[in-house]
Amino acid sequence: MPPDAGIKTYLRILTITSQSIMKIPYLFLLTLLCATSCKTYYMTPASLKQQLDNINPEKINEAYDFRLGLTGILLKGGKNFYNGIDTISVTEKNGKETKLPVTTRMGVRLTDTAGHSVIVYFDSMFTKDSLVFASKSHFLTLPIHRNIYSLSKVEVQK
């Protein structure tokens, strides 16, 4: 056996160990990502309209004022857009219907028939006539509106 055979074996083991250790952060990050990823639920545009039609209009007027923009929020004491809905009915991917509590972090992806999508906060959504109004942010006035009848898909992310 050559005198440097032991060193070569040691270096080979060290290289394999180093490569294995290099994979640990990636495995950890992948595991963390899977554990903290959002779950997606689904609604039909008709179900969204039905649930948003049950909003108390007084809460909308109190919290959502398009005329004043960001100044309106500052003048109102920093109130967020809030529709007053506590729970919503959604469908899981397997078709099982469930109720979710509405939180300030609950996002909704609205996709229209042309394939354009926008992500908004559920607690900022309300309807007026055939339009859905919502905000992309709780901190800035970034209102959007979409025609409820042009929506093809509604995805709720919690």
C-alpha cells in the first residue's frame, strides 16, 4: 500500500462529508419553505359576490374613502380598509367546502377572463353594483376595481 493511500482516503471522506454538509442548508430551506408556504383555497366569482354583498355599508363608508386618498386615511386616524367580514366560505383543492377566519394577511388573487391577475387583501374588498373594489396594500392607498362578471378565478391564500 502506498504511503499516501491513507491521506487519499481521508481526503475522499472529507470531500464527501463537505459535499453532504453543503446540502444541509438547502434541505433546511426547502423544509422551511414547505412548512411556511401558504395554502390556496378557491371561490367562484358568484360566491365572492354573494359573500361581499352581506357587508354592512356603514363600515365601508367609515373606512374606505376614495375622495381623499392617503390623506383620508391620515385624517381618519390611520384606519385600515376593513369590510367587517369575520369568516368566509371557500373550497379546498379536493372540493371540500370549509370556512376560514378572515385575517389581515389573507390575500386574494383575482384573475379575469383575459388572464390578468391582481393580488389584494380580502379584508379590504367590497362590491358596488357589478364592481369589486379592493386594496393592494394596508399602508398605502392602492385601490383596484374589477368587474365581478369578468372574473374567471378567485384564489384565497391564507
